[in-house]
Amino acid sequence: MATFKESLLNAEKLTEAEIDTIFGMQVGAEFQRVSIGTRVTTSQDQLLTVLGYTEKKVAGELSEADLKDHKLSQYYSNEKQRIVGLFYDPNTKERQEIIQVAPFDVKPVLDLDKDMLKIVASSSVLMDPVVLKHLIPILVSEEAKNKNSALKVQILKVLTALMEILNKKFFVYL
């Protein structure tokens, strides 16, 4: 079994599903700090746990049987998608519903303060200079544009988030 570092150094050989899985485990891979399992609050102060993203729109609730039909995705990939989440009411614990909300209508309930987030981000395998020197040329590569588009999107998304988290300290790793 390959390590994260070995997988990233051979990223061009990975399938799209492998790319999503490996990058999805990294700090910064989430959309607006929201990924599967993230606890979020909506603009109506509803508390949700994100189950995934889907393009299918449903007014109100989703039954558990409907979830299979909605082909939940583990990542946000287009503007037609909505978040599917498990609603939790701390005042009425027996009330749990599966609902959909717009991705821009949620804020994550972050478990880490900013200083701890910087520590976690700086220890990411993506901050290893060898890995960075391998991944950055993939972003600017002209060959096989379509073949590596999923890989390029994930690299760009994660590195952009890491730059945002680490600010100037990001460039120390280059």
C-alpha cells in the first residue's frame, strides 16, 4: 500500500476516484471548508451534518430511500449541486430529517481555531517540498489537458486553500 506522499508523487497515474479520495483527506480539499461529515449551520440557524452533494432538487425533506436515487457526490463540482445534510435539532433530539440546502447558505462549525488550523495545514504532506515541486508543474502542463483536469482542479483547490491558511508561510515550503 502506498503512502500519501508516494501517491502524490505518482498522481498522474491515479484514477479520478483515487484523486478525489486522496485529496479529499487533505486540509483545504473541502468546498468553503465544507466536506462530507462537516457540521454546518444554515442562515436559518439549522444544524446539519453534510452527507454529500447532488444535482437533483427536492423541495423539503428527503427520505432515506431517496438518497440512493440522488447519487450523492463527495465533493462540490458544479453550481447545480445542493448540499444534502442530516438536520439535527438539539432541543428535540428525536427530530432528525434529511434536507437540502444551497452550498452558499452554510457555514462550517469549525472544531479548530485559526492557530491550530495553521499547525495542521503546515504539517500536511502537500507542504513537503518534494511533493510541491512535483505537483506544481502538473498545473501548468499543456500535455493531456483533459486527462489530468480532475487532478489539476484538486491540486489548485488544495494549494489555494493552504496558501489562504498559511499566508506568507506557504512560500517557505517552495
